[in-house]
Amino acid sequence: MSQPVVESRDEDSVEAAGTAVATFFAFVLFLGGLALLAISFDVGDAAPWTFTGGILAIGLAFALPTTILPALEDRQGS
């Protein structure tokens, strides 16, 4: 009677999961930034702060998958 073989996880599946999580958080940041931009026209005195927060959130949403995560992956690979 043969025993089931337990295989180790592939590196590709771990990287795919990390990419999915990063994509999800970038999408949430992008939507949050759009929401902040939308409400910045209705909040009165806090409008400059919400507008700036929206711009920063959208910028971070684009920076995560294009700049920050590849730099972290290169650092871990070395």
C-alpha cells in the first residue's frame, strides 16, 4: 500500500498569491482615492485635505504594483 506523497509548494503559486493580494490592495487604494476625490467637493473646510489624500491614495495605488513590490522582490531574491 503506497502512502500519499506530500509535495512542497511551488514558488510560482506563492508568487501568484502575493500578486493577487497586491492587486487587491492596489484596487482598494484606487477606489478609496476616487472616493476621497468625490467627497472633497462636499466637505467644506476639509476639502484640500481630502483632495490631497485622494491624489496620494491614487498615486500609491499605481506605485505599489509598478515600483514598490518589484523592488521588494528583487531585494528578497538577493
